[in-house]
Amino acid sequence: MQNVAVMNARTYKIPQSVLVVIYTPAAEVLLIRRADAGTWQSVTGSKDFEEETWTETAIREVKEETGLDALAPSCHLKDWALENIYEIYPAWRYRYPPDVSHNTERVFGLALPSRLPIQLSPLEHTAFQWLPWQEAADACFSPSNAEAILMLPRWLACP
């Protein structure tokens, strides 16, 4: 009986996720469209296990959702050291343990040298687009995603 409870607990998502804003020096931002909702967003995803670090989660999610290697010499992944805590939409709460109503999201930026080829995971995303940062912020469904993109000029100014 205990093994069944442990197994069921593992099927729940961990309420800790990353948001990775991918951008070029020209302040173009990559957005990907969710297959399940049709909304535009940056790369997002939950930790696979509690001990997975924020950085490991960001690297994995970027690879899974775009095919990009965040550790490639031409790329620069930076933990923006920002965390958002938000209420999980009721439609998605079944993915989390019954007592969980909020998620903690850690924000990263991934600077690319230019637009790079993107390989979407077709089960998760149906399209991608590169937009100027202000247009990208306007196109995002998630308020925390839009706010992160609006901070991009600050990060571009930092060496």
C-alpha cells in the first residue's frame, strides 16, 4: 500500500518551475505556442525532482522545448535571481498534489549570438516566433512572463 502512495506522489508535478527568456543582442525574444492552450510563452517547466537545481531545470527545459543547448559556448545562460510565486490556475491544479495551490517560478535569461534554429517538441508546442521585446511581452499570456521580458533592456545593458 505504501508503494502505491509513493508512486502516485511521483506523478504529481513539483510546484517549482523555471521561466527562461531567450533573446538575441537585437532584443528579439523567442516565443513558443503551447499545444494544449494555444497561448504564447517563453520556455517554462517544472523541476523533475526536488534535488534538481534551478539551473539544471533551465538547461533541461531549454533543450526539451527548443532543441537549444544552453551550455553551448556561444550562448550565455544567466540566473536573473528573480522568483515569482503565483496561484496555479484551477484548470491545471490536478497536476499537483491536492494541498498545493501556488507555484514558485525562477527566472533565467538565455542570450544567443543571433537567432538559432529551433526544434520544437510537437507534443508541447506548435509554433515559434521571434518578436521585438515589447511585442513579445504583449503577446505573452502569463503576466510573470511579460514582466520578465519587459526587464530585458536592463539585462542587455549589463556586460
